Amino acid sequence: MSHVPPFGAEEELLLVDPETGAPRGLAGAVRDEASGELDGEMRTEQVETATAPHADAAALADDLRRRRREAREAAHAAGVDVVALATSPVAPDQEAEPSSIPEGRYGRIAERFEAIATAQLTSGQHVHVEVGSPEEGVGVLDRIGPWLPVMRALAANSPCWRGRDTSYGSYRTIVWSRWPSAGPTRVFGSLAAYDEVVAAMLATDTLLDEAMVYFDARLSRELGTVEVRVTDVALEVDDAVLVAVLARALVTTAARDWRDGVPARDEPVEALRLAHWRAARWGLSDELVDPRTGKTAPADEVLGALQDHVAGALNDAGDAELAAAGCACLLSSGTGAVRQRAAIEAAGGDLAAAVRTARERFLPS
């Protein structure tokens, strides 16, 4: 059996008014109630959780539930609620936006990037997977890129923006892509080449620091991981676990291929951007770009191809049944975006219904 690397997940969560569902900028108060268990984010309407590294999916699921529970308890103590929505269905208070950026580093980012930062109320899920070395990590980045649009599609959970349905599955993708350092990357070929790209980006004096290199997947040197950053935060814990399991399997498969000398497919970044746009536009509700061909194919076929591609890693980790069941559920019941829209439709078009549904689905009963 191959080595199964530890993995963990970070979740950016939205603070909302319990009555109206509108975002509330009380992250400081919520963090005070949490006694250090929560981190801040770009906006004071958000908090972030981070699990410990885990060897298996069951332990990760338990940790995600525990941290969501603690976040909810802290939010309630501060007079708000917390939900896993990648964008807010209910429009925020426009007048409050300029003051909703924390001070310090985020304040400096806001000063430089202005409207990009002040409008940046989006929440993602980031999966960290341990790699053997930075060199292996770059080998992984070079090989997982064509599959990341599929991950984006299955995790789509942001159909609404500023009080309207956008018709997108992941509108967070569109908002996030405004950052000049965000998006897919070319094949680097070596750690030296990756470092040269990052150094060239920093030399432009546009980014404040290396933490602003917002690639869809990047090295996390401090943690010794590859960080897969492409997905919306998941509506439910089971969705979050599925994303993490598939991300680990992608990283594990790519690391094996790198060690075996399997060459990376050098997909044009321009084509990858279009694949990501299709994934963001329709989620799993329309055709996706098949990484094997570069052409569109039915979403269920592409999702099946993803599972086939990482089958060995899923089997080694004992995650094959979980992944198969999770993907089947997404195809039958829909992504988080589909579930949000169903709640809105059932409520006669009331966007706040998506927030109410998210509150119900935040933790299993």
C-alpha cells in the first residue's frame, strides 16, 4: 500500500443576522467568544476555522463538525449566526462596507486594492495535503491543474451576489478572479522555476507579500503541504469531506506520477481559465471540460473520469466508497448552489431562504 499523507481543511464562514440573513461584521466579538479557536479574514463578516492534520476521512469529518459547532456557539454568544455560504444571498449593508475591513495587514491590502478588497465577501475551503518536499509539491502542482476545474464544479456553492441570483453556480469564482495574482498556473517544471515566478510577482511591488500569491493551488512551505484553494466553502460537512478526500487523492496521485517520472501535461493557461469559467457558470448542471481531451463532455462522465484518475489513491486511503457515494449524491441532489436555489424557489423567490437552509445544513442533527 502506498503512503497516505495527512490532510486538513480550512473553512471560511459567513456571519449573518439571525433574523434577516444579512452579513454582520462582528468577527472580533465572535473570535473573543471562541477563545482563540477562530481566525479572522479579509472582512469582519467572516471567520475561519482550521482542522488539525488527519490520517483518515472520519477523523477529519469529526474535526470539521467540532469546529463548526464551536464557531456556531461563539457566534450565538455574540448575537449572530454562522453559515457555510461562499457568497451572501442577502445584500450587505452598503454603507458599512468601508469599515468592514480589519486593521493591520488586511487594512494595507484594502488601501492598495480598494474596491477589489472592500467588495471581497467570499468564502472558500482550502485543503492542505502533506508532501514529501517542496520539489514534490511543485511536481504535484504541475499535474493537478487540469483537474481543478472539476473540483470547482462539484463544490459550487455561490449562486447569489448582492441580493440577486447571478445564474452562476460559483459566483465566488468570478469575484475572486479580480485579484491579479489569482487563478490557474502554467507547468513550472521545477522548484526553482516556481520560486522564480513568485519572486518576479513580488518584484512588481503589487502584492504585499507571498501570502498574496493566490494561485488555485500553491505550496505552503511552513506547513509542508500543497494547498488546494479552488473550491467554494461547502454547504454541509459531508460536502466538505468529499472535497478534501478528492483533493488528497489528486495530490497523492500527482506525487506518485512525479516520482515515477510521468510527464505533466502542459495545458495552456488560457484554456484552463475557460475550463474554470465553465465550472463556475454551471457547476455540474452542464458539460465540463474533460481534462483527458480538453473538450467538453457530460458532467457525470467527467466526474467519473476524476474518480478513475485517482482510484488508486482513494483505495489506498480507504476513501473509494465515500467518494463514489458523495459524487453520486451530488449528481442526484445537486451541488450546494442547486440546493440554495431550491430553497429560494420553494420560498417564492426569497433569497433569505437560502440563508435559512444553510443554517439548517451547517451541522448534522
